[in-house]
Amino acid sequence: MATVVLVGTLDTKGAEYAWLAERITAAGCSVLLVDAGVLGDPLTRADISSREVASAAGAELAQLRAAGDRGAALAVMARGVAAIVTCLHRQNLLHGVVGLGGSGGSAVASAAMRALPVGVPKLLVSTMASGDTSPYVDALDVTMMYSVVDIAGLNSVSELILRNAANGIAGMAQGYEHALNNPDPEAEAPRPVVAASMFGVTTPAVDAARERLTELGYEVLVFHATGSGGKSLEALAGSGLLAGVLDLTTTELADDLVGGVLSAGPQRLSAAGRAGLPQVVSLGALDMVNFGPRETVPERFAERNLYVHNATVTLMRTTPAENRELGRRLAAKLRAATGPTALFVPLRGVSAIDTAGGPFDDRVADAALFGVLRTSLAGSTVELHEHDAHINDPEFAVAMADRLHELITAGARSGNAALAGGPPR
């Protein structure tokens, strides 16, 4: 039987969680109720108490209550529930997780969800679901359902919402448990998985590389380098599911440096190296910083080289100084990698508009980037491959794909434990 874990603050939402647990049980699942409340005694019985949750985070519940800081206490409880659900999942005692709440309860429940691998059913019923959901979803497959009314007692509307939530998580958990414990004997052996990063201005390159990697026997997951896409790639690179990464489009680093709207944060281009995964990296779209409509570009950039890509996207050309700093940052990330790493440099341009005579044709800026990379990577274990080609030339992309395959294959022969599934046979 599939087991659904309910994560909630039972000192304030006890009646709602008890009602939800009954509906999930009626839908055919067993239930584990985890109490993350810190204000007082639970209003319904928990299978895992708030004291146990605090202990899982290395804290004492009595001390959290005595401190009187609910925000700080909930942050501790979030760490505790994350540790607990991770342990339950490892023991095959969790096939889905659900939570209810406002901002505080949603923060705790979503922390538990984000600790679980991609594919484990995760459902959060929240008053926060109609706004910016990124603090709760981040880069994982968390499903959010808007509660419509506040989760403050049961009524005709909240019961409609919670009944749908119960049936939804029960169905997802049952499907997940069945697939987990009843593998299809006729299914093809899974292919090793490779992640690739793409932007509109590097699409031809990624298409060519993806086609080549597919021929070589890989499943290729493509991530759109829009900030959230880069975060998802980083999360997956640290999950143990990948055999390697073809990080052809690193444009999010430019947004992080200059202040564009598509930053994936300072940790971009770190997870694969930290995990020891084979990675082949390039400089896709580092010629640009992304903003919204033209009128939203900050006034301090008014005199810069701006290109209106469409009505909702305005691109700004990176300067030589910015490219030198990008080169330093990128080189530092690659030098820190613990696995085999190669950097491919397209000397004729890094995006579809960084071409001879194109809107972002700036040989000085490109040369600044290339020069810093040469200097910063000298003497390191990072391979540097310079090609007299444009990034979207098919032969450049295929060379990247072939080198990634070679690195994965060499790692498998040497017994590299970081490989997820090994190379194609």
C-alpha cells in the first residue's frame, strides 16, 4: 500500500490535517502524520511528534518554544522534517508528501518536499500559491494548489479543496508506489541521462549536440537557461541521476554578475563539479544580459548596446570589463570541479547575434573573455579546446558531444562512482 506523509503544524491546523488524513485513507493509502508545530500541543495525534522533528534538526523543542521566536523555530523544524522525510524515502516508507498552510506552514512543508528526489509526488495546498511560488517550489517538481480560502477551520469551500488534494495525492502516490515496486519486465533498459543547457540564441548548437548524444545512446534533458532552468539543472546535477552535463549555455552567469532578470544565482555551474560529474562547458550567450520590455531596462544602462529581442525581452551586450570578470568567475568554478572537465571556446561568436556584422558583434569583448579564460585555466586540469568556429556551427556542437561521451566512458572504465548508470553499452 502506498504511504502518504502529511507534514504540518498540528498545533494550529490539527482539524484540517485530521480531515485530510481521513480522506487520503479512504482513497486507499496509509498515512503518516508529521507534526512540525512549535507553539503548543498538537490538536490531533501525530505519528512523528514535533519533539522528534526538532531532534532530527539537532535541537530541543522546549528550547525553541522558550526562545519565543516563531520564525527561527520554524526554520529549525523545516530542517527536521527534511531529514525525516529523506529517511522515510530511503526506507521505501514514503510514496507521496502533502502539506497545508499559509506562508509559515508552506515554508516548512515545502522544505520537506524539496529534500526529496525528482519524481516523488509532492503536493502543497497553500494560500501562497497564487503569487510568487519560487520560494516554495525552487527547482523541484512541487505541485502547488491554491487554497482559495485561508486554511483556518473547515468549511464548504475548504472541504472541496482538501478533498481534491486528498484524491490527487492518493492517486499520485499509488501510481508512484506501483511503478517503484512493479517494474515492467519488458521495458527497455534505461539510457544514461545527460543534461544540456539551451537558450534561443544557442538552439542550433544544442539541437546538434542532442542529436549526436542520442545517437551515442544517451537520454538528453534540455534546460532553458532562464534562471529557473539553470537552478533545475543544478539540482539535478547534484541528485545522482546524471551521467554528465553538456553546459553549452552559461548565460545565467552574466545576469548574476550584471543584474539581469534571468540569474540562476551564484551557485550556477557548481553542482556538476562538486558531484564529480564529467562536464563539457561552453560560453553560450555570455554576450548578453536579459531584461524585460525595453522600458524596464534600468536607467543606468540607457547608453549601452541594447537589442529588443521581442516585446517582452530586451538584451544588453556585455562589455569587455564584464567579460573579463565572467572569465574569472567561470574559470574559478571549473578549476574547483572534482570530475573531468572540458571548456570549449567558439572563437567566432557565442550566440546567434554575436556574429560578424550582427547586433552583438564585439570582438574586443569576446577577446577579453577568451583571454582571461586562457590565463586563468593555465596549469589546471581543465581541458581548454579553442575552435575557429561559431557556437552554432554543427561541428562545434558535435565535438562537444563527442568529448562528453569520451569523458563519461573513461570515467566508467576507471570506476568513477559519480557516474549515474555509466555510458551506453
